[in-house]
Amino acid sequence: MFKYIGAKSRLLKTLIPAILDANKAEYREPFAGSGKVFTELLKHHQFEKVWINDKFPAVASFWAAVHRHPDDLVKELGKVKMWRDQPISLDDYTARRKEALALDRLPSVKTDLLYHAVNLFVVMMQTFDGNLLAGSPSRTVDRWHVPNYEKKIVELAGHMNKSKTTITAGDFEPLLSEGDAVVYCDPPYWSQGDGLYPHTFTADDHFRLSKGLRNSKSRWLVSYDVHDVVLGLYSWADVGRVRMEYSSSRKFWWAKVERVKIKYSAQGRNKWAEELLIRG
Ligand SMILES: C[S@@+](CC[C@H](N)C(=O)[O-])C[C@H]1O[C@@H](n2cnc3c(N)ncnc32)[C@H](O)[C@@H]1O
């Protein structure tokens, strides 16, 4: 729905069938970010229950507003006229970004929730590469049209309402430890992961995640950067690698690996990278 660093668009064709393959009545996503995965997944399948979480409250506010007040959210977004034609000013951008970063919990009052959802959306539409911490606005706004977003928001709210949906802004652990679901985890990467998001992921968090998944009763998938530390953390699990094409002819494949090094290559205009996909 909005630009976000680390969004998993290129993995969707691999992830969606793998998640559905688990055949569970409940879906959980502890690191939702821009929602690339769950928004696509819910188009394909109706779960009895859905639990979406991100520790960054501004992001969680947007998803909670889509879920609880889709019509009001569309109306409020429609009022943001200036950036339909031109970017917001640097001062406005800086102030809105500061507010998004300062929000420390999911607002319980409807008007506050809508305010922060709109604020986050406006900021992300103009944030270069979707990296809020870099703090540099692009000169242009992502191409968007109110009717398109209206449709996307209303349709997604419909999908969410067919399931019993919960949106939270907390730590990932409860989503692993309670219940029996299929869980897709997209944590910050091991390399660089602590400089890209307002909520940093420490070495201890990576260990906690590995331990939490090992002890979880749920079926799960986790995507990661290819790194020896990650391979070590998941030496007990089913580790695969997925090649992500940066071209129009996207090809995805899964291969079992013991150890792989990250590879980037340019063959003509096709670049590709590899990502670990680990399951349990
Ligand atoms: C790689 S991004 C997820 C991107 C998402 N899959 C997408 O397609 O946009 C990782 C997310 O983890 C969140 N995060 C960081 N620490 C967390 C924690 N302890 N618990 C839950 N979420 C956390 C960040 O706020 C960030 O949105």
C-alpha cells in the first residue's frame, strides 16, 4: 500500500503458496511493515483469524485504521489535496516525519488513529526508497490516485472483516508463543537491519526470534538476508534460498542449501539477489 524499505514484493510468488500450503485457519504476521505480504495473501484466501503486528506504532496505526474505519480513512486521505499535484514542502515533510517517529502507541481514540494513519501514508509516499530514517524526501510524490487507494483500502477492509482480525503494535514474541497458526516473519536483516527502521533489531532480538520459532507450535516461514550468522541461528531448521530477479521476467526458485554466499550479478539488465527462506 505504501513504499517501505525491505518490502517483500519480489518474494510474493514464493511466499503465498508456501503460506497456504501450511493449511491453517489462522494467519499471523509479526513484522508487517507496508503489508505487501498479508494484503496479497488475503486476496487469495480467507482465514478464520488474522493477527497483524508491527512494533512501529505509526505503521500499525495505518493498518488499524484500514481495518476499523476504512470509509473515514478514504475520506481523510481525500482531503490531502496538495500532494496530489505536487510534493509537500520540506518543512511539512520534516514535521510529519517527526510525528510519525514520535508516536509511541496505537492510538485508542478514532480521530487520533485516523490522523496518524493519514500522516504515515503522506510521509511514506514522499520518503525516498521508503526509508524513513534516511530522512530525505523525494522531490516527487509516488503516483497515486484517490480512487485507486479508495478501492484498495475498501477491498482490504472487506477481506480483514471476513476474518477475525487483530492489529497490534508490539513485540513479535506473543505471535509465536500463543496458539497454532501459520506465521510469516520478515524481521530486519542481520546486516544493516539496525539502521533501517525506527525500532532496531539487536543481536539478542535475532536470537530471541530463532528461539521463539524453535519453540513455537505454529507452522512458520521466515525470510532473511544470506549471512553465516543467520545460517548458524537456523542450523536446526529447513533452510532454502530464493533467487529474486530484478527484472520483468521474474523467476523464483527454492533450493535447499547448507551454506551460500550472497551473490549479485548483472547479466545484461537483469540483476538478482538471493534471500534465505527458512521454514518450520
Ligand atoms: C523487513 S521490515 C518488514 C517489511 C514487510 N514485510 C513489507 O513487505 O513491507 C521489518 C519490520 O519489523 C519491525 N520491527 C522491528 N523490531 C520489531 C519487533 N521487536 N517486533 C515486531 N516488529 C518489529 C519494523 O518496524 C519493520 O517494519
